Amino acid sequence: MRKGALNRGFILVFGLLLVSSCAREAYNISWEGVVVDQSSGQPVQNARILATSSYQANIDETGSQKNYTVSDENGQFSIAFRRGFGITVRTSASGFLSGLDYKVVKKPDIRDTIFLSPYPFDASLVVRKIDETSFASSVPFIREKHVIDGGFSGSEKITKWGFDFLTGINTLNLDSADVWIEINQKSGKIVLNASEKGGIYPVVKTDPGDFVMNVTKAPESGYLKSYVFAGDEAGFFILCRNGVHVAKMIPEDKICILSYWNSDGSRVKETGIRFDYLFQPNLQNRLYFPVSASADGVEFSDETVPRSLKSECDDIDSN
């Protein structure tokens, strides 16, 4: 009798948990709204809207449904989805900066306004582009550094280098880093990590358009604290550790591995990712990255790298 009651209690609790886990999704979603000029408030016609609804396919897998539409002469649009807990939307229109945003779905009927900024936008970006032949200390290079003692002990020391977009430097102090990596030594998977107030927003290559040229507005929400590289990323928006500034990170499509010997006989191996980036210092326009804006380019100095350094590059892969 007692056992039967316990079983019924377990089934009841399990059922409640199952219902609560599914409650965050909405079904038969109807998303209607209008696209407007952020500066004038006028409707924007013929705006192209590509939206992807994310839903829980099963306990440990997320599914997605894509839909596409164009705003009418009054800037109005309408899109429907079968289900979802979040919508990623990319909007573009002639004469405007393209936008990328993430919306949490709490109810099936959504009324929304999408704001687009006229192109070009008056902003001054910090732009840093790497020299692919250089491994100077000034080159943005997030990595793990393994130092193996050359003595009998063979002990190994691991340090992590992150990047600070606010000052534009590589740093060993992860408290002042906006992004850094961890490498699983068994699987080889690379995990990109962000600070407590920061975040990572991946943009995959399968999405149409060029990440640098066409995706000129960062999303306001939807940032992750950690992200496992899959190999199909075009780039990332990085929310900095102050929770305000945003950078646009464009990594190389390969993993860089440096191997060399220190003068004390220890062997060093550095594994990580180099990248170009754009940083928006103007808080008034903090989400905007117009390619036509005036840019403060930074040239990297060709500093000396360790003698007998050997470098290798492997394609980024999820395996």
C-alpha cells in the first residue's frame, strides 16, 4: 500500500516536472509587427525578415523552424511558427543597417516593432585585423599554454590567455578578460567562455550574407556564457565583461598550435584561435557595426617569437 502510494507520488511529481519543462514553449505562434525607421519613426517597406524559431525537440536536443517574409508598403509583416521558446530574427532593407535580434517567446500571439537605423551610421569603430604570418604578442590570440618540465618530474603547467576588448590586449588575468577558451584534452573540443556579465552570440555560416559586411547590428539578448565550437561559425558577437560594450569577433577557420622549447629545457605548446575584431566604443551606438564607418585601424608589430618555434594549423572541427 505504502509502496503504491509512493509510486503514485513519483508519477505525479514527474508529471508536474514534465509539464513545467514544456510550459516555456508556445504553440501555434502568430508573430505580427511593423518595421520602422529608428530615426524618423516612418514605416520601412520591402524589409526582408528571416526568422528562426527554436523549440525543444526532445529532452536534450533543440530543433528549429525557419520562415521568411517581406514587409508591405506600410512596413507590416506577419510570420507563423508551429512552436518555439525563442526567435532569432535577421532584418535587412535597402538604405538601412541590417539587424540581428533574439526574442523570448512567452505567449503565442506576439505584437512587435522592429527598428532599423539608416545607413551609414555615424560611428567610429576600432578595427583590428591580424597578420596571418605573425604570432606577435599583440595579435589577438586566445589560447591554452602547456609548459612541460624538461627535468625528471615531467610536470605540466597550464595557463589560459583571454582577450580584453575594452583595452585591446591579450591577458592572463581572466578577471579582466571578455572571452577565453578551454580545451577538453580527451575530446579535443574547444569551449569559448565569457565573463559573468558578458556573453557570446554565435552566427553560423549557413545564414545568408557575409558576417562582416551584412550583419551590422548586434542582438540585445540571447547571449551565452559558454559555447562549444562546431566549425560552422562565421563569427561571434561578444558582450564585454561590463555588460554594456559589444565586440564583433571574426576567428580564423583553423586552430593554431605553437610548439617550442624554453631556455630552461621545458617544452611549450600553445593551442588556440586568432581572430580579427571590431569594437564599438560609442555607447550611444553600442550595437552597431557599419562597415562604412570611419575606423581606427591598428597595425600589429612584428615582435620576436621564440627561436625554434614550430606552428601548425588545423581546421576547426566539432570532432
